[in-house]
Amino acid sequence: MRNLFKIMFVITLLFSFQSNAQLDTISYLKQFEINKAQYIGQPFSKLLQNMTQIQPKTVWSLPLRNNTTLVRITSFKFCEKKYSFYNAITLKITWDIDIPIAQTNALGVTHQYYFTNDEKTFYGNKIIKDIRVYRR
């Protein structure tokens, strides 16, 4: 019984650290949303350069409803890929000019939707229209 209490304490402590890390991440990213006027009309690379504490881990682009060949919004997730569809912290970027989905899909398939240097280069010159940070 005593060992069970020790195990439960350690598990609770680990979850507490993870929760605090998520709160820190969302608080940090919310500052970019609050100050989005600095980034709207600017290339995504400017935002990435200012994100000194954390970088996205995965990237997901969905086609427009009325034109499935274009992407207007890309979601950058700050968790491991296997958790991307759960309670993930997300930086959602709306682009000034739609991106051909063939280009985003090619990168996604090549790098299994991880945010690599190739994605930094590709999205880096895209112009930001809006920024939203949330946890789904």
C-alpha cells in the first residue's frame, strides 16, 4: 500500500509539471497573438525569429472548403505528433495569399508533418494575415 501511494505521488507530480509546461507554452504564445499587429503584413520568418523559447513541432494545412487546391490557414502545433489532435496548443496562421495545397502536402508527406528546416524555409517568406493561439 505504501508503494502505491509513492507511485501515485510521482504520477501526480509528473502531470503537474506537464500541466505547468503547457500553461507556460500557451502564455508565451499568447503574447504573439496579443502583439499580432507587429506581425501582420510581415513574413512568417519574423515571427519565428522572435519565438526564441519554443518552435512548432508539427505543421498541418487544410484546404479551403470552396477550393480544395488552396490553403489559407496553417496550424502549427507545439506537441508531439501523436498528440496533435488532442488537447494541443496551436498557433493558427491565416496567410495573406493562399498557398497551393500540392506544395504543403508535398512537404507534409516528405517530413511526416514535422516542422523541419524545410518548412521554416517554405513558410518563412509567406505573409501573415492573422494570428490566433488556442488549445483545442
